[in-house]
Amino acid sequence: MTPRNNESEDSLLGDSIDDNLKLKITSKDPNWKPLNNIVWRNVIWYLLLHIGAIYGFSLAYVQAKWFTLVYALILGQVSFIGVTGGAHRLWSHRSYKATFPFRLFLIICNTICGQNSIYDWCRDHRVHHKYSETDADPHNSNRGFFFSHMGWLLCRKHPLVIACGRKIDLSDLLEDPLVVFQREHYLKLFFILGFIVPALIPTLIWSESLWTSFWVCSVARYCSQLHRTWLVNSAAHMWGYRPYDKSIASAENAIVSCLTLGEGHHNYHHTFPWDYSTSEWGWSLNVTTMVIDLAQKVGFVHDCKTVPKEFVNSRCNRTGIKRE
Ligand SMILES: [Zn+2]
Ligand SMILES: [Zn+2]
């Protein structure tokens, strides 16, 4: 592990924005309203997805085999590592380094989750960290729970999100052939890995009906995974404790931590975004940290960045809840 105590994300976040843009980044621009910028294609897609997910949950309750339910839960959690350990901790924050086989595993998991290509996800996430709770933040929580949860995906981006996104340095992502390949073939890969393969496995191995398998393991599993991720942008930016930095919106949210198995330590994460563990509590309710640590033990992962305890304590005393 590589302890760091004075690193900021600026090296990953590109040049600072010019003064003209800086002036425009306010907490809320009254002239830009989500309702005037709706993308109806996305509204219809998410509406159909949610109707399908409700149907999938009803099939899970009344007729899916036990094996199918267990498989859907395991697939949901394993593939979620592709977002938490892949798109987030590895590719967005570069908080650790990984070998090609582990990156391949992560990118397959990430594609199953279907949250846009890693390239797009990282651009939005780096902008989110740099301009949190402003109009340049793609899921600005000052616009309310629904907007930061999923509303931001139903409307055109605020012009400042686009302008600031263009300023973010993403050259490191273009140096990774896996990220480039996924970006070029994203929709095909997502359709195959996110919908077809998850539905075929229960049918081929334990004779689940393809109809049930599709609605439970592909549609309902996918939709519930989206909400688990979105809760980090919405609930964990609104409610919870702020022991590390009281001045920021992101919070330690226990419910989000339980639902995501470890991604709710969000006040810590925004205060120390380079820490590969996104929390100071190690394996305590943090499945992604467990996976990264185990991968490190067998040589797939190295250079995990951490924050020394004394540095965390002094930061808490300075900007959060005093510890001494
Ligand atoms: Zn982050
Ligand atoms: Zn955040």
C-alpha cells in the first residue's frame, strides 16, 4: 500500500477553468430548468425499464426458482464491483493499479452493469468531484433528490457540465486499450453482457424458463443495480454525518452503505478521494475493499493509495468533528 497524505486530485482533473466559466458556476442557475430540457427517448427507456423491473420482481416472487434468485443476487453484487472497484476507484480516481486480467474482469463486470462506458462514467465522475453541488456537477444535489438520483439522466446536461467536462483531462483513459475497446463497442457489448448472457445462464444450466430468467436476472437485476448506484449521488449527498468535512454536502450514510455493501462513506470519499478504500474502516461493510485486498494478495493489484490515520485525525479536527 502507498500512504499519501498530501495528494489532491488535481493531477487527474485537468487544467483549472477560466475565469469566465468560474463566474458562471453558481449553486443554482434559475435560467436552466430540467423540465425545459427533457430527453424523451431516455424518459421512455427508463419508464419501460421500470415497468419491466416491476414485472421481473413479481416473477421473482411467484415463479422463479431459488437458484435463479440466488444467482441474480450474486450476479448483481459481483458485477457491481465493475462500477465501484472499476469505473470508480480504479479508472476515475486511479487509487490503485491493476494488471490486465483484473482490469478485464472489472470491465466485463462494468459492462454487465450498464452505466455508460467507463470513459463517459469517469468524465462525469471527475467533473462531479471537481464541481460538486454546482451547476457544473452532472448530478447537482442542490437540484433536489430526484434530479441527483436519476433526473439528471432524463434531461440534457447543463451547459456548464458540458463545458467543464471538456476541460477534464481523460488522456489516461485513452491509454488503456480495454477502456478504448469498451467505448467503441459499448452498446453491442452491453446488450450481450447485460441482457442476453445473464438470461441464458439459468436457462442453460438449471432449466429456468428463458422468459422468467430474462425479466428477473436481466431487467429487474439491472434496474435495482442502477438505483443502488444512484443512491450514492442522491441520498449520500443529502443525509448523514459529516465527520471529515462539515462544509461539503456528501455524507456518511449508513443506509446507502448497507444497500451498496460499502459505498456510503461519502463524506470520507469526497475528503480523501485518492484512498482506494473510500473509507477509513477497512473491510467493515466494504465488499469492494475486500475484493481489491484479496486481488492484491494474489498479485493482480498493487500501489493501493491510503491516508495515514494521523492525517485523517488532523483533517477531522480542522474541518470536521474534533477527535482530540
Ligand atoms: Zn469518487
Ligand atoms: Zn459524490
